[in-house]
Amino acid sequence: MNDFAIIIPAYNEAGRIAATITGIRKFVNTDIIVINDGSTDKTVKEARDAGALVIELPFNLGYGAALQTGYKYALFKGYRFAVQMDADGQHDPGYIMPLLKEVRSGSADVAIGSRFLGEGDYRPTTLKKIGMIFFSMIASSITGQKVTDPTSGFQALNEKSMKFYASDAYPTDFPDADVLIMLHRKGMRFVEVPVKMNQSTKKKSMHSGIVPLYYLFKMVLSIFVTLLRRD
Amino acid sequence: MTIKLKIIAILIGAFLFVYIIELVRRRKLREEYSWLWLITGSTIVILSLWYDLLVTISNFIGGILPSSVLFFFGMIFLLLILLHMSVKISSLTDQVKNLAQELSIFRSKKERGK
């Protein structure tokens, strides 16, 4: 068995998931775990046919909870490291090993693929950009280290941080900048690694409609209460 | 407070109280959720019977109409009950999430074991 697994939460990703899995296979030969978050399309079949191990949630729990399922499974199976990626193929699998290297060497508990450290030409929409800069600033000032991309879903974890992501303290609705602050408060180290990001092939973003407003509110509240907590 | 209103208030409060006890007896309502409702029911009865207490409370908090004060407290209780529900829903949400996760992991293990 490999000592690391790729974790991919997927919700209605038929038409994209197979290509994502095949893409990863070109770079690494390891177990790919797809957590199907109650998809209503052919995500499960396509992922299985592409050779991934599929864990099926009985109903839609949301991105963070699906991701957490992957970590619970990885810990249960005894993987020492895990890399989380998006299902839509926006994360370049060529960066899996560089991310993994950081947690393997022990220099960090979490390695985060940042889209804003020189590599690639990722262009978020203006509103998204403002939000990202805002939370980057908050996360940077609280953790005392430069954070450029707190919303990145391309991360590598070691066992210690996996245990935190699998715990009840992990915010499963919108894990984001608040997770970095929680990591910092728990004495875990994270490092950003420059990655190239493909524009998502999917039209609809995860944060759309009224969601950005709620997201803004939730993140500010979550960071605020995290700072109030003693543990 | 007119005698008519007094009787209606006592009847409503008493009915609420008895009905909650009955729900608990038939195991339709768990004891842990019943206490706020029981307090609401008994408060209505006590304040209707003991009008002077209501007037004293009204004067104490600067209320002008004792009946408005009664409504005010009713609203506070309802707020508390709703908050209590929200807290419970939050913990139920977490429990359902954890159960769903465990189930999916267990099921994938079982399927592959076949």
C-alpha cells in the first residue's frame, strides 16, 4: 500500500471526474479516493470506471463534510499523508509531488497550493479577488506568516493535520481562511507552495448567488470565535 | 385584568401544562425538551392567579400595562425556546453528518470485502 492517498470530494462532476483521475494517474501511482457527495448524475460510475475508490455519502453534506469523510477514511486506512484536490480538474496534478515533499520532509503539517505565488495565470473575478485579498490579510496578520491563497483546495497533509481535519473542530460548511487560523492556534505549521491552476471547466462556481454574502459573514464570525476560544 | 381574561389565561396555561405532561407520558416529547414549555405554562397560570405579582413585576421593569408585560415575558420564553431548538438542530446536524460519514466509510469497506 502507498503511504499517501489523493482525496477528491465530488458533487455532480460527471464529464470531468474521469479526466481528472486519468490526469492524476499520469503523475502519481497511488490510491485515489473520490467522495461522492450525493451526486444525482453519473459521477460514481465514471469515477469507478476510471479506477478510483468511491465512497458514497447517503445524501449531500457539502464540500467540507465530503472532504472530511476522505480524511476520516484515510486515517482509518492508515495513510500517513493525503493530498486533497478538486474534482473539476482545475488543480494541476504535476504539483502533487512538490506539495507532498513539504509535508514528507516535516517542514510543515499542511502544504497549500497557492495560485498567487508567481506560477500560472489564474484570474479570479473582481468580487472573488477582493474577498481573497481581505481574508489573506486577516489570516496573514493573525498567523504572522504570509498567506496568499486561503481558499485553495489543493493541499497536502500529514497525519497530525489529517487528525485535525477529521475532528469535530474542523468547520465543515466552508473550510477556508479560518482553518489556517485554527491550525496556527493548534501549533501546526503550514506552508504555501506555488502551483499553476487551470480555469475551472465548470461554469458555476461553488460560491455563487447569495452564497458570497453568507460566506463573508460566516468566515468573519468563524475567525472571530476561533480567536475567542481557549483551545 | 378582567375576570373573563383571567379565566381564559388560566385555562390556556393549565391546558398547556397538562398537554405537555401528557406528551412526556406518551413519550412523544423528551423530558429534556419539556422543561422550558412547562415553565411557560406554569408562568401563565401563576401570573393569572397572582395578579399582584404581575403588577409588581410591571412596576419593577417600568411596564405600564400588566397585560403587555405578560406578553413581553411570553415572547422572551418563546425566544428562549427557539434558541434552544437552534442549538439542538446544530448538534443534530453534526450528529447526522458524522453518522453519514461513518456509514459511507463502513459501506465502502463492506462492498470491497465481498
